[in-house]
Amino acid sequence: MKRLLNLCPYTHLWRAGKRAVVERKLPDSARPGAFVTLLGLFCPFFWLALFTGASRSELTFHAIHSGVVVLIGVILLVIGLAKDHSDPERRDPPA
């Protein structure tokens, strides 16, 4: 069963994410994704529209745009974590 679990890509992503949290350091390959995610989360256009009382359609537009940027950042982050985890010199020793 453990051998089968090691073939699952979600297991590899879980281990890479867990290692990043435990070490409290993002690998260099995952940093651009993290920065893009933060850019989408703190998008000044969305927050300006929210706090100035913009129309519902404008606020929805900025929310969707920010959400897409966050989603792209998360995808880049996961790809970076997977790339770092597949690097043989960074791989965890088998338990």
C-alpha cells in the first residue's frame, strides 16, 4: 500500500508543502507563485473599489480579476513546490 501511495502526485505535493511549512522557507522555484498570489490578494484596484463604494458590477469585475490572479499564483506555487520536490538532491529520505 505504501508503494502505491508513493506513486500518487498528491502525496508528493503534500510532502513538499509540509516541508516548506516545517522549514518555514519557500523554495526558490515556488517564490514567484507566492508573490503572484499575494499580488492578487492585495490588489489595490479591488480594495480601492471596495472601500470607495464602487458599483456592484465594477466590484464584481475587480473581485473576479483578483481571484484569477490568486488562482494563477496558487498554480505557479504548486508547480514550483512539485518541481522542488522532484529534484533528487532535495528529496526526503524514505521513511
